[in-house]
Amino acid sequence: MDAAQSFAPPPIETRLPKVGTTIFTVMSALAVEKNAVNLGQGFPDFDCDPRLADAVADAMRSSLNQYAPMAGNPELRRVVAQKIAETCGARYDWNHEITITAGATQAILTAVLAIVRPGDEVIVIEPAYDSYVPAIELAGGSAVPVPMDAQFRVPWKAVRAALGPRTRAILVNSPHNPSGTILREPDLRELESIAVEHGLFVVSDEVYEHMVYDDEPHQSVSRYPRLAERAFVISSFGKTFHVTGWKVGYCAAPAPLTAEFRKIHQYNVFSVNTPMQHGLAAYMRDPAPWRGLAAFYQRKRDLFRAGLAATRFRLLPCEGTYFQVVDYSAISDLSEVEFAKWLTAEIGVAAIPLSAFYGEPAENRTVRFCFAKADETLREALGRLARL
């Protein structure tokens, strides 16, 4: 045995054997290669409010560049608690029940690690954002998928049927990525009934909370006291203020749950970017930006849907988020992945196949577009899609 062999590292037994290159990476690379309009990945192609950037720059110039408190900047936690009280009527103690996180994905992982033990099961509604199942598996648990129905509604009878003696939690997402549907009051009442009856935790991904359209209210888990007492409610400043690259979010949870959450949080990130927290706190003293977000994106939604109506796509409802799902059955018999690749290469517009949001293969001939784009970007995409 030569020296190189004797000092070779041991093989790694992967903890995520099913994880590889994501379809988001594949489609974005193809969009660049084909010079396509990228309506695949979910992020804006326009800048944030200059006042927010200035607030962060002011914090940097004021030497606010060292570690933030582990739980987050106190002023930012105060304004988050105030916002939740205004929008949901729920009272969270800013000091003991609000934690600033390194984005919503980190918050979801932290919440799951806080409550899930090896052998536990977590109900996941599919299609599902791609971080949910890996988070559960990293905690030693197993995801139990429950597919939405054909209208992308949660089939609560199927949820009840999926419960078992090892069920620990339910993970929900509203407004829902990728479908664009929302949970309404009857859904929350049924979730409440299930969670209370079976003694379950709830992890609620509400990153699109301020993007609910047509005068519908956002039905946050926080609105329902018996749900809120057992829930981690997670949101994202990145989604709300068009700064996804900042990776700053928050988790609201009752004090006992937050105490466990912070035990994990302090050892995986400890604290979050200090000047951005100060900048966000200063910017959020004016509630107008988040109050006006639904109208801002509804206008873009309506512009995009009006253009798509001239194509052979069948538009599915878009009740929230900045995603529009379409059925392409009248256009092609290709699988969702192959259709998305064809659309990118031949038509010049990138989309994401909904099959990517399922653990097991699912083919419904649907793809997802992101309309969080400048109007000129949307018009360019619509001009190309008009060929269909």
C-alpha cells in the first residue's frame, strides 16, 4: 500500500442519499445556455427599495458590524411582534417568542431538529418545497407525504388516514409554493382539530404571507390560539422586501418551543447578519411596504395571466405567492421535465416542472412560472410564449 492509499479518507455514508443536483440548478443553467427568460427560480429581477439599502448602509457606517444577539436584534424582534399583532391579532413576546434566522430554510430546519427524534414521522403536503423532506431526514425522522387533490387543496381525510403512532408533526405551507393556492379558515380549523386531537406540533411556512390576492385574508396559524400554542410560524424578510439573497427570516413560537428552537439555532448559525437586522428594523418602522405588497404583486399576476390567456396553456388559480401554475396538456405530451427543457430551449422561457416537488414521480402536465419580475421581463416572456 503506497502512502496515498494509506492516508485516504474513509468513505462517507451520505445522510441524504436521494439528494442530487436540483431541477432549479439544471433549469437555470439551461436558461443561461439558451439565453432564455428565466421564470423558473423564485426571486425578483428588480432591486429593493433604496431606503432599505440605505438603512443597511447607515448601520454599517455606524459600526454596527459585530455579532448580533443570538436571538436577533431587539428592535427588529419588536417590530416583527407588532406586525404579527396587527395582521393576525396574535400577541407574541418579542423577547422570548421571536427569533431572527438566517432565512426561512434555516428556520424550518431548526424547528424540525428541535422537535423530531429518530423514528418520528412528519406529515408533509405534496407538492412540497424541496427543503422539507431533507430537514426531516437529517433529524432522523421520516416524511409521510400526502398529495394535494387535483385543485391543489389539502385532502384532510387523507391527512387523517396518514396519521400513525409515530406521527410527531405536520408541516404546512400557505400561501403554497409551488401551486399558488392558499389555506382558508375551514382548512385551519381542520388542521387545529387534527393537531390538538393527536397532540402534534405544527411547522408553518408562511414566507408568502403578504402575497394573498383578491382581498382574501392570510390565514396564519398564528390566528388560531390552539394551533399557535403548538406551532413554529416561519416567514422571510427576503420574500417580503425583494432581498432573497440576504437570507434573513424569523420564527414565532411560544416560549417553551422557542427555548428549544434557540438551543439548535445558537449552534448552527448563532446569530444573523447584524447591519441587515438594523436596516430592516429601521425600514419596518413604516408598515407601508409590506401592507402594499399584495397589490404590487397582484398587478403583476394580472398582467402575466392576461398574457398567458392568449396561449394554449390552461391557467390554474393563483391565490397567493408569486407563482403561476399552468397545465400544458393542450400543447404537448412530453413529461414535465422534458417539456420544461423544450420550453427553455425552443421557446426561450424557463419554467419549473411541478414533478420536482414530489418525492415519488408525479406527472400532471403542469409547470410553474415565477412572475416576480420587472414588467419588461414579463412582457418579453409573454411575447415568446405567444407562439404557443
